[in-house]
Amino acid sequence: MILDLKAEYGRGLPRNQAGVRFTFAHVVLALLLFDMHGKLGRVELERHLTLGRGSLRTFIDRLKRNLRLVVSSSTRAHVLSERGVEVATKIKAELSLIGNIPVIFDELKFARYNALARLGAPSLLQGRVIQPMALVDVARAHGGKGLLSLVVQSGRSLKVLGVSMDLKKQYAGEWAKLNELFALVEGDLLLIAWADSELEAKLAAIAAAVSSLEMMA
């Protein structure tokens, strides 16, 4: 669903993107926010997404007219359309997002904010090639300072993506703590981004997750 929505989003973009302050990652985050809060007014969206009024007006217009994901409510707020509810439900089945997980990795000790995106699908990586450094570049392009890519292995352990050595013992404790947040299964891909703001961390994690799906398509 995520890649289908991204393709639809891309087809609706004007040729001149000068001055655009949002990306497809903003669309995914907005859907998750609407799903969580039920309805959001312009001021609330502006606060959550830190977009200027002009950019926010364009963003909402694309959500409404181009993607048909939200509609205006009687209270001058916006809510998910019938299609938006359906799309959000499908996206949540592919992607889970949580902000500011406990600092259990050395990479996160000096990070102000972090966010974890989980692509949950058993045997997700079998026969597929994902380039971890390319994901780092994507995360940084969306405001992230860094990205840790992990895959859940058999035997309830974590492995750093792209590292051949067995890190089962090193990450056994981290697996236990992360499993308190998610019911992890073999093949899950965990993308942990860190940034100077919670929004940037979430956008970086989402963008890396979308790029991972594209690499596996």
C-alpha cells in the first residue's frame, strides 16, 4: 500500500517543486496522526508538522484533492475520508512507528530525539538486497543525524543490517527491551533514526522505511 500511495503522490506533483517544504514522508506521518487523533485542525497540523501556513495549505489541498485522504469536518477541522481510513489501516499493517524509544543502543546515547519504524513481515529480507548506507543518506536528507538498521533473526536476536558477524549475544538485551514495545518476529526490519527534533527523527525513519520497501520491490 505504501508504495502504491507514493506512486499516486508522485503523479500528482507539479513539475516545479521550488519552495515545497514537505515530502511523501509527511503524508505517511499525517495519516498516522489523523488515525491517532481522529480530527486535526489547521493549527494542530501546523504544530505537528512544523510547516508554514502556505506550505500547510498546499499540503492539505493535496491530501484532499489529489489523494482524497482527508475531508473537512463541520468543526473546521479535517478528518480521514472513507478512503483515508482504508489507506491508513493498510499502512499500519505494513509500518509501525514509535517516537523516543529507551536509549538501549550506544548510537542513541547522545541523540536528542529518536524514532523507530518497523516493517513487519515474516521473511521480509529473504533474497532481497538492502543497502544500509543508502538508507542512512535518505534519513539524513529528511533531517536525520543517523540511522541504525536492524533485522530480527531466528532465535530472538537482532543483527545489524549489512554486518555479517553474529551479534546475537551483543543484542540479546536490546531484543528483549524492543520486544516489550513490539511483538517482534523473524524477518522484521527495524529502522531507528535520530535527529535534533522528534519530527525530523520520525520523518527520517519513515523515509528510510519507504526506501527499504522500494529496494525490495
